[in-house]
Amino acid sequence: MITIGDAKAFFPSVHNPTVHRRERFCFTGASLYGFAEMPIRFSKKSRKNVVRQELGDGAATKRSTRVRLRPRADWHKRNFLTSVLIPSLFVKRSGDHVRPQFPKIREGQICITWIGHASFLIQTHEVNVLIDPNWSKWLKVIKRLKRPGFELHHLPAIDFVLVTHAHFDHLDRRTLRRVAADQPIAVPIGVGNLVHDLGFNIVHELDYWETIGLGPLKISLTPCHHWGARFLADLHRDFGGFVIDVDGRTIFHCGDSAYFPGFKDIGERYKIDIALLPIGAYEAPSGREVHMNPEEAVNAFLELRAKTLVPMHYGTFRLGFEPMHEPPERLLACARAHGIEEKVLIMTEGKPVVL
């Protein structure tokens, strides 16, 4: 993934739009955080508004799930710069910006809108949640080849934000700054200092298996097999996926992950209805196994024992050697072979789906 410095030269300038705060639904005090008094709000110049939960039994038994950073021995035999990166600079961006028509959502329903890559808007009848929002046109030198499903200013008011890890394609500070409207954000341990100054009310850092109540939601951080460094020297940052429990329904956003036995553990801990699983960037420039391929995503889905598989992390940025069209084709072929094709929901960017 992209782990180079936060240079600004490769990003087009954007202006902060006016963010309309939600009036019909407001959480305060115990109704939001589950205890009598809301944590004191600190100055945005301070990192003291980063709150780390008390470590539970999950942290006591925590094992490293970080992939090795050493490239595969034959990684140099293919040149990502000349065969993928440079040619992609001359590819015209696809996709259209269409104003989304968000449906009215009844209690017990979940509306999912794929923005592109790993970015999702999750809506219930009470709250709106953004996961890994990224509206940027560039990942430093890597061009976005598929536009977001809709313009950022078409978002409804956002109650909560979740970020799975610090890589530039998942934690985009420019987008987060525009989304921030004094609401809470949840991140893995070690990531809070990257978002504490962007305009969020409070930053919750979670360890594996820890759960926090945000309004009607229960948010839990799950393990994954990946890495979380934004630079090569900050390996202290954690990474993971999120389980969102609301109204008796459960959504699992995997974040980034290679296939690992932990999916079975996640499926045993949570009854998952909808699994958002990555299926792209499996032919990484380094040759490392840092992402699942489509066949591994199907295996993960089966081990999670989920009801619906929504693929993500493909078709937006070309982060691997595989062709852009290949991941969903392989996914559907593998799902068909396993007799679960009807459980796969291929989404279109910007089109809400109620489940």
C-alpha cells in the first residue's frame, strides 16, 4: 500500500464545503458514550482528545497479525512503475457524479452506498456512518481511475466515522477534514494522532475485540492480516476491521487483509449479516501477500458464515498488477463454483442499496 510521505503536490486543491449539522438526531452524555458524563473535549491542538479504551481480555491474548515487510525474492522481475503506474497516468477517469437518491430507511433496515475503493456510507433509520472515506483524485503519484460515486458535498450529515488503518487509500486526511463536524471517530490503537486535529469531537482508539457504544451502534475492532504503517518507520500503528451491530443486524467491514485463520474466529464471535470484503490489489508490486484474492475472499466469507458478500477494494486505484476488471469476474466464478452466487452483491458506486 501507499506509505510514503504526506506530500501535497500531487493533490488538487479543494475547499471545505459548509457541513450541515444534524438537528433531528443528536446524542449527548450517557446516550452516546454509555456513561454518565461525556469525556472532556480538549483543544484540537492537543492529542488529549484521543481516548484509548481500558484493555480487556482481547488485548491480553493479542497476537501479532502483521505481514512481513520484506518483499518477495522475485519482486524485481516485474516493473510496477513502467508496466502499471506510468501507463495509468494516461488513462481517462471513468464513472459519473450523479446526485444520490437516498431512500427513507425503516427501523431494522440498513442502507449501504459504495463510494468506491473501501469507502462506504452506512445508513440506518437513526444514524449515518462513513467508513474509510476517500474522495481524493490521487494517492500521491497513483491516479484514481474511477470517480467516487457522488460528490462529497452530496453526503447527508454524518454522525460517526470509522477508519480501519493509516494507509493513504483508507485514511485520507483531506477528505476527513471536510467530513469532520464535531462528531466522534473510531480508529485502531496508534492511529489517533493522525486524525485528532481534523475537527472531530473525540477520537476513540480501539484494540482487537474491544467494543464501544456510539449512539444505537456497537462498534467492535477485529483482527486482520495486514500492516498499518503510514511511513516505513511507524510500525506502532494498529490495523483491523470493524463490526457494526445495530437493530439486531451486523455489518463487517474487513478493512485490508490477506487471508488468515482469524476469519473463522470473527465468524464465531459475531453473527454477521453483511460482509464487506476486499478482493483487489492481490498482485502487489512487492510480491507480498497483503491482500486477499477473490478466491480467498470467498473462503473468508464462508468462514465468517455471513449472509451477503459485498466486494470492495477494486476498480478505483490500480494498486496491483492484476487488470482492473479481473477481481469481480474471478469472484463471481468462484462463488458460482461454491453455489453461493446469489449471496454476492456487486455494487455500483453511488447507488444506495437497502438490505
